[in-house]
Amino acid sequence: MIDNNKGNNEMENLTIKPRNYQETFVPRDFGFNNRTFTMNVYQYAHNPMELYEANANQPRLNIMNYANTNLDEYAMYKGIPMEFRWNPVIREMMMTGKYRIRYRGGSKPQYGYVRNPFNTIAEYADTFAIYPK
């Protein structure tokens, strides 16, 4: 689901609106060795291209404000708030195919989401980091 907040008589940036985590699952069939089984899996409810287009006029992010100065870590940029995920600067970086994004954030009990210790889902993330591929 996409949240279209309006303020000051202008359309503000479109973002991903968190949903109740149990409502994000849909049944999907999988097959293996001539057997089929069904599992409930998470399904995104947003269209990334629509979000990029809706945020095309967002002021350009100064990505260097989030540069990682710790040489012991692999991330190039980290701690970038999710409000900048669909910024034109981030889109240009992703279109090169040289980077990947990892979402960061805690559990969200108000939505029933308990975070995996190794990652989180974009819908429930607070920040993100950019890594080279």
C-alpha cells in the first residue's frame, strides 16, 4: 500500500505505508521432486517504479552526508532515512547495477512484525545502507 500524504496544498513524497504483518502473506505454490506444496509468503504491495516517479521532483540528496568513514565496514553509505529511498540520486545509483541496498530497522510490534536478526523488509525499515556489489 502506498501512502499519499498531502500537506501545504502540495503532494508530499509517496512512501510505503506499513501494514499489519499477518495481512502481508499470500499463499504461493512451490514444487520440488514432482511434489507441490503451498506456503504463505510475504508479498510487496508497492510498485518501485511508481514510487520513483512520484518522488522525481524531490530535492537531490547529498549522499556524502551518509558516507561511511569506518574502513572496517563494507557499506559505502549507511544510516540513510527511508524518506530518501526513492530519491533521484538513489535511483541513479541503483540503475548503474553496481550497488545493492540493505534495509535496517527494529521490530514493529504495532504491526505485528518481528525482525529477522539479519535483515528487515523495506516496508518496516527505518534506514537503509548502500553496498557495492
